[in-house]
Amino acid sequence: MQTWNLLSQIDKSELARDHSRCSKFVCTSYQIDPRNYRVGHCLTDCTCSELLVDNEAVIAALSKPGVVPLLNMGLGLSLEELKIDVVESESVPYIAISHVRK
């Protein structure tokens, strides 16, 4: 319930997007070029480390029939203790977040 409350408070207004290169089969407006993408932080002098997901654990879960890999965010007493675990699930309720932006 806390997650639902938090998500309900997020500004979901749309940014202006250029759809001139989109087709009836694919929207290219939301694609990110990983060669030019830079991770953004709220503060320019931020010293926090990147929070990474174990891609091998996600791939392992996806290779199992009927299993969905869920990302479980574990909160600690500080930001340094924040971590993401991959949980293999067949029936755990979850909330899907498709896009994250500032």
C-alpha cells in the first residue's frame, strides 16, 4: 500500500515528444541511445554509487517457464544500504513501473 501511495504522488504529465521518425509498427520517441545516455542525479555534487540490477539473475528467471523476475527494492537505514534483489515469482502480487524519469 505504501508503494501505491508513493506512485500516486508522482507527476505523470507528459513531456513533449518528437514522433516524426515513428511508424505504425514502432514508436522511436521513447528510445534511449545508450552510447549518449548519462545517468542524472538531483545534485551535481552527488557521490552516491549506481544502483545496479543483477542481469544474470533476471535472465536466469526469464529462462524458467512460468517465472517472472521481480525487482525487490530493499531499504536500509541510509541510501548506501539501498539494494535491488531479483526475486523469481510465479504468483507474487507486484506493481509494474514502465518508465522512470526526472
